[in-house]
Amino acid sequence: MNIYDIAELAGVSIATVSRVVNDSPKVSEKTKMKVRAVMEANHYTPNVFARGLGLNSMKTVGIVCPDVSDDYMAGSVAYLEKRLRSYGYDCILYCSGYEYEDKAAAVHLILQKRIDALFLVGSHYAGNGSGEDVDYVREAADTILVFLINGYVRCPGVYCVLSDNYQAVYDAVSALTETGKKGILFLYDSNSYSTMEKMRGYEDALKDNGISVTEDRKIFVQNKILTVRDMLLEKKDLEFDAVAATDDGLAIGALKYARKKKLSVPGDISIIGFNNSELSICCEPELSSIDSRSETLCKTAVDSMMALLKGRPVRHKKVVPCRLVKRRTTNF
């Protein structure tokens, strides 16, 4: 039983429950009696979050990301910090790494600070959306507002803002098939929630366009440009005429492969990246790439936090559509 359950049972906002816990004069005696009766009936013990929500705010939030040297995550952290600063909030940043124990430890440590909310950047914190791999996220949500950027966990107190990665890849791969491409590789470098959504979009697009999904065309590879190039050069028996990658770095590795093999792009091989990063315009030809709109995700998450702290309802899952930026590695 947590503050969200009490608010729902009492028919009030979580901010009202917090004010009742703190005996705020802004709440009528009638409402206080109703909320306290629900708390007593459910043996609810107020936690730090309930006592501090919207009242003795420290105007500070915690941000945790796996690796701030990653371009996507660095950009997201910068967008979050800028938007939070516009509301007068400071930030504490922890980098957790990718292993479960390290992520759980980082979240535990940052919760020891006096923060008003926690932002987790990246779908690596979503696990598979259920089970023990997200227990530490669920536990955090018992004490504080948690916002997950580009991942999804079904849990009270966890608010998820994510890109529609499935539809973006589905549409891009379908467009490739419409130009006659049939041997489409899928390059990926993790098994995160967002990557699995992208893979699902890839597979469904092939199936719906009458193309068989084969395991040899789904390739897991380290996200290093020359590593991707060399790996593709080694696969001499693998025939393909297009690449859909989960990151621009992977896609540029494929572009390096095409140049080494003296293949025309997009004639012999079409290539699509993901994230629309600076890498997509630093190559020749410039790379078509799916823009996941991370700035919009971060803005939406921060605005949702402010709405919740003011007692307004917010959806637990908000999905932002991506957009394909067409450049010279595709011809549709």
C-alpha cells in the first residue's frame, strides 16, 4: 500500500494525501478525516515522499543514466537539466553502468539524497517490463516519483515517456521493401526494451510485406564503426541489399562496409540509422536516420513531474511518434 493507493481509495490527489500527512491548514477537516480513515483502515505508514511531496521541496531532482559519454544519453541529460532549470530545479547526476547490480546500487545511492523526483534515462532501466530485473525501479517508486525516459514499466508511481520505436522501424523497413529491397539486415547492440521494440517493428514489417524473417540477418554487434565494417566484411556468404540499424554508429559502420566493397548507396545498398545524431551528417553520403525526438521526451517528462507536484493527474505512459529524416542513403 503506497501513497497512490491511498489517494485513489480516498478519491483525492497524491498532493492532498501529502498535505493531510503534514496536517496542512489548506485541507478541510472533512477531507482530513476521510483520508486518515483510509490510511488507518489500510495500515498505511507515511513515508518520506508522502511527507515531502509539494511541501518542503528541495527543488532538486536525481538523474541516473548508464553512461553519460553516450551521445543519446548525454543529449537527454542536457535536455532534462535545461528544462528543470527553467522551473528552478537543480540536478544530481549518477552514471550507473549497464549491469543490474550497478543500476540498482546507483538508484539506491541517489535516493539517499534529498530529491523531489528521479529520472531514469534510457530503456536499459525497463528490463523486459516485468519481473525481478525492474524490482529496484518499483521499490524506488514506493518512496518518490520516478520518470522513465524511453522505456516502459507497468507500476504505480513510474511515469514512462517513450518514443514509438516499433512504428518508426516498421514504417522505415516497409518503405525499404517498397523500393524492392528484400535482404534487409537488422543491426543492434543491446537487448534493451527500446531495441526489442525496434526488432519487433523490423520483423513485423518483413512479414507483412511477404518477406521471411531469418536469424542470420539479425546481427548483434558492438557499436563501434570499424567493428561493424569488419564484421560485415567477414560475412562473405551473407547477401543483403539494405540495413536498418538501431543507432547511427552501427549504420555508419555499414556505410563504411559499402565503400570498402565499392557498392553504390542507395542503389546497391540502402542504409537507415537511428537517433538522427551528428554522425548522420558527418558522413558521405549523409545518412537517413530515425529521429527519436529525445528533447520532446525530456520536456514531456519534466512537465509531467510539475503537473503531478501540483496535484494534477498524469497518464502513466505517454508515447511520442518518431520521424524519419530522409537523406542520401535511401531513395524512397
